Amino acid sequence: MSITVRFFASLRERLGKGQDIIDSKGIANVADVWQACARIPFPDNVLAAVNMEYARTDQPVRDGDEVAFFPPVTGGAR
Amino acid sequence: MKIRLAADAFDPWQEIVRYQTEHPGLAGKFGATAVFVGTLRDFNQGETVQAMTLEHYAPMTQKHLERLTGEAASRWPIADMLVIHRYGELRPNEPIVLVACWAAHRDSAFAACRYVIDELKTRAPFWKQELTGKGRRWVEQEI
């Protein structure tokens, strides 16, 4: 009964970890996942994904899901 | 339609020739090939760039590249498409990304190629870390 959580780029370095496995008990949405993993408030411009799809913080999360948090993607200027 | 995430340096022009050779069914079906190649510069934001590391979220990258090439194929009548994107450590002058679109006519080839590279830049989860004379820096907004 677990949720896999992944962190990328500067967020990974800031939190000091690239992956977490958390107990899904008591986890309802993306915001709950963040709270279970990070000791800092959810930064405004951090993006989230659930099972490889961009997600909002109020999106429901279920047992077995993979949740990811990362900074804005960097595509570069046109 | 092919999408490849490449750990090692690639030659976009050889890749185009190889793809056409490996897909003989394409021959005669296209009159236009639009190609975009993105290459690593040796300067950015006033600093000399010695190298760049591209981090990505592999399964999500693959999924979103497949989706946006599919979108392009449904919007324009294209014959085929090849997308190759590097990850890992790159040196200046190495190609980062190739988008090649084959179509009967140039309008569709250009439009599909442009759509894929523009959408890729905002939707595919890649993050750039540059190595400059001052050390390593993430190319992104501060968080």
C-alpha cells in the first residue's frame, strides 16, 4: 500500500532526495503527498504529475500511483 | 513515426538518411522534408557554457513526445516523423534535438515540425544544468 514519489532537478537537490516511497494511508491528493515528503511549504512554481500526467495539487492520488514534483521545464527562448 | 531519447551524441543528418533508408515505403510519398535541429551553444545569459547536463523524467518524456507527435499527425497530413532528443551530458556544438517531418507538401511539413518543437519545449519534462566558469547552474526560474 504505497505511493512512489519522485523529485527532479533543482528540487531534487534542494530536498536531498530523488525518490520516496510513502504509505498511501491517509493520502487523498497531491498536496498530501507533498506534505508527507517535504518539510517546506509547496513552492508556487513547482509542477506536479500523477502517473506521468501534469496534475494540480487537489488531484486525487491512489495506492500504487507515481507522483512527481519538479521545477518548470526549461525549453529555452524561441 | 519514431521517437528516440538518446544518451549519446548523434548526427541528425545521418539519422535522417538512415530513417529514410529503413522506411523504403516512404519513397515517392513525400515532396517536402522539414527539419529542425537544436544545437548546444557555447554561451548563455552572458556566460561561456562548457557543458550542459539534460535531466529528464524518462517515461513521462516518452509519453508526452508520443502524444504531441500524434497531435501533429492528426492536424496535418504528414507522411512520417522522426524525433530524437538527447539527455545526459552534452558539449557545445552537439545536437540536442532533431525534429524531421515528411509530407506531400511543404506547408504541412513546416507546420507539423514547428508544432512539435514548440510544444516539446513547454510540455516535455527536461531540465538543463549548465557548467560555466562559475560552476554549475540550473537554467530555470528560482524556486
